[in-house]
Amino acid sequence: MEVTETKSEGLSRAFTITIPAGELSEKLDTKIEEIRPQMRLKGFRPGKVPASHVKRMYGKSIMSDIIQEVVTSSSQSALDERELRPAQQPSITPEGDIEKVAAGDADLVYSMEVEIMPEFETSDVSELSLDRPVAEVADEQVDEALQKLAENNNKYEARRKGSKAKDGDAVVIDFVGKIDGEAFDGGSAEGQTIVLGQGRFIPGFEEQLVGVKVDDETELNVTFPEDYPSEDLKGKEAVFEVKVHEVNEPKAPEIDDDFAKNFGLEDLEALKAVIREQIEAEHNGMSRNKVKRALLDKLDEEYSFDLPPGMVEAEFNQIWAQFEREKEAGNLDDEDKDKSDDELKTEYRSIAERRVRLGLVLAEIGRKANIQVTEEEVARALNQEASRYPGQERQIIEFYQKQPGALAQIRAPIYEEKVVDHILDLAKVTDVTVSREELEKEDEM
């Protein structure tokens, strides 16, 4: 094998690699000798097919497999010999007439272009100092959560005859929706229960039901939103003919031992303890996110090195594709709406560079610490992902198992979190008590 370096600029490398035809021929002869004893061909005794006959019949096909194997092994050897770590899969381009190579009449020559990982030294993470905001669980929070739990388990009782419906009431109605006097598909229902104020119907629908009474017949005038899922109804004005059957007011249950028993708990104190644990878990999650963000900010400030352009471009394309989807759905942040695409691309490219840089730093720290992701951890995460698609779990799991790139997307966040845990275990982390509001406050980029 002959390797000639043709480019060395920054993190970009290019090579021309030549494998002599004689070397390929030797591999072909070796391969034929391996498979010949198992061959069964008409006219020959089992295992006695001449090598020349095998070569004549199957030589090109076998040589094609050998070429693929040689390209894979020789390209990896070229990198290993130079102690180069590729940032992405190398780009391989065959040169010359590959048919002549397969026929054994020409050397195998191919070019390889590759971006390599930058070389940098990681500092001692035990020297890092970080503040971790924490918040105590106040009794008021537990009481508020209890109250919400009770409200979510409201029972409804009929209002006094002749009473008008109020926000929060559950009304039972029949309705028929019409556009230009014609009923439309999916616009009718009987015995439909609507809790006023929940905003689950078209804007204006629930609001116009406030004040209705049992046996009322009324018309509601509404306009379907421009982003309504049905193309036929977007932006259309409609009239709903409504008949009111029931007006029921909410009755929150008493928050006592009997209420707690509805959730399989012994008494109210046990229910409060469960709620407190849930809030503590929420606080811990928010604290973890805050200290992780602080850690990443420090690492971003500390490290500066050249980044593989291909990795940055791939990350930017992913971010920009997400932006385009949000833009099309009308979900852009207010601060982004007035910016030009050029301004946004500059900002998002900076974000892409930050992500790639931090990913490389965390990967290097994890490599030196010998941090591994187990197959059990991947399987657990894969099952969680599949559970998001009820009825399609098996297909989702099979998809990820057959796509190494997709499976890497499951593995990567697990690895990142383990590296972050490793750093936080070694770093000087000081807990700083803050309010719940401060803990919930989003950090600015």
C-alpha cells in the first residue's frame, strides 16, 4: 500500500492511496482457497472445483467484495499510522477504471478526504468552581399543588334552575355548525360537555356560552383560526346552532383524609409527602439544568480551537432546518421575527460552533475518564423513545437498530449527561439558596 498526502490545511487532510494489483490478486487467490472446499458445482466433486474455474466464474464478484474490504481497511490504516482521528466519515473517491481493477488489470487507486479532530488539552475539572441554585419547598407550594389537584378532580352538580352558566361551569349541549348556511363535516355533536374557560374549542365559542341557561337555544358566531388544521375551514366564518341541556357548577372535593384515599394513600399527610417529593424532584431538575448551563458557559469561555468545518455545517443545517419548521408553523420568537435571514444565520452559526466546541470538549473529558454508555442504558432510552408512539413501538425500535446514525442520537445525550455528572462530582460546587421564581427563570443565551 502506498499513501501520498496531497493536502494538509488546518483540520483538512487529503490522501491518494494505491493498492497494487498484485496485492489484490493475492487476496483474491486466498479468498478463493477459503471458499473452494465448500463449493458445490455441477460437473465437479464436492470441494474439488479448480481455483481457475472459480476465478473465471466468480472472480469479478469476489474481487468487488475484496475492493470494498481493502478500501475500508487501508483508509483506516492510513489514519491510524498518522494517529489521525476523523471528525466525520472520510470521503472516498475511486480513481481510474474500476472495471480494470476488478479484472486484475490495474492497481486500485482512490483519494480520501477527511476532517480530523482538533488537538487540545483539557484542564483539571476539579479546579472548576460552580454555583448551583437550589430552592426549598415551601408549605404554600404544597398547599397550592393540593388545591390544583382538587380542582382537577372537580365533580359537577346541576345549578339551580334558571341559573346562568359561568366560567368554569360544565355545560352539556347539542350543536350544528354551518358555513354559508350549509352544515359541514365534523361540525355537529350531541350531548357534548364543554368546561367553559378551558379554551379547548374555537376562539369565541366558549366565551359566548357564558350566560346561557338550561333549554336555551342560541347561535354562536365564530371565525376559524388561520392555522386551523383543516384546510377547508381555515379563516372561515361559521355559525353554530346550539341547544343547552345542562348547566353544572364545579364542586371541589374536601381536601381531607378521604380525598387522599382516592389516590391509594393512607391519609392527607401521606398525600402531602408525595406532593412535596414531586416538587423537590422538579426543583432538583431545574437546579441540575442551571448548574449544567453554568458549567457549559465556563467551558465555552475556557476553550478556543479550530473546529472541523463539516461538523459545524452539519450542526448549523440541523438548527436552520428546525428554524424553518418553526417559521412555517408561525412559532418564531418575537425577537427573531424582525431579523433578516442573514442576521439569524450569523447567530445560529455561532450557536452551532458553540455546540460543536462543547461537544468536542465533553467528548475529550469523557474519553480521558473512560466514560462508557452501556447497552442497557441505550436500550432503556430507546424503549422510552418508542413509548412516545403507542402501537408503533416495535417499528420504532427496529428503525433505530438498523440505523447506526439514528442510534447514535440516542446514545449521545446519555454520554453527555454522564460526562457532566463526572465533572460535577469533581468540581467545587456550592449550593446557593434562591426562590422558586429565580429557579424557574430562564437563562438568556
